[in-house]
Amino acid sequence: MEKISNEEHIKACLEIFDRVEKVLKVKKWQILPMQRKALKNPKSCTLGYINFKTRKIVIDVFTPARAQPKAYPSIMATLAHEVAHIQKPPYRSRYKGHMINRQHYPAFYKQVTRNVKKLKKDKELKEYFR
Ligand SMILES: [Zn+2]
């Protein structure tokens, strides 16, 4: 990837987020880049998270160790994962006599794959996969 400034990178990410909201039909949700206050421990990093109450999806757009602009395909893979949590929501299920929260189940992962395929096919987003 050619070298771009952090500002340019965030600008490109905001354009990607905008387009992903349309392509994956999550218009009532807000997708935001993660705010980095300081360099975190690279081992305890989160790629992204979703908040069902505030309807926000937050994505880390910099690499954990060196805080360099992260490659767009990996940003979109994280997005495809987080958006799948809306499409295939978590549910409670009984497991060995306990109630557990199922978040990452087979139908969820199928949805992630569908999302990635959709993003790769989109005429605007496919440029970012090169
Ligand atoms: Zn997840």
C-alpha cells in the first residue's frame, strides 16, 4: 500500500463506511473509526465492536502494533463481521443446563461470507480490494 497520511486514510475510511452502510443496508446505524488515545497493548486489541443501544459500529482503522493505516480489505472484513451481528443477532440458548449467549454461530459466519462477497462485488468498493 502506498503511503498516505492518517487524515487521508480516515477520509477514505469514512467514504468506505458510507458506502458499506448502503450496500449492506444498515442506514439506521452509524459506523465510526475507533478513536485512539494512546498506543494500546497490541495483544489486547479489538478490531471493532458494536453497540446495539447506541446503534454504533466502531472499527479500528490503524494497525495495532505500529498505528499505521490498516489495509482496506481487512477493514472491510471487520465491517462485514460487525454488520453480521445486526443481521444474525445474538440469542440465548440452553447448553448443558445453563443459558448461554450465542454470538458466533454457523448462520452468523455464513452471513459474514455473504457480506464480504457483496462488498467485493460493489462497483465503488471493489476498487479498495485491489
Ligand atoms: Zn463478533
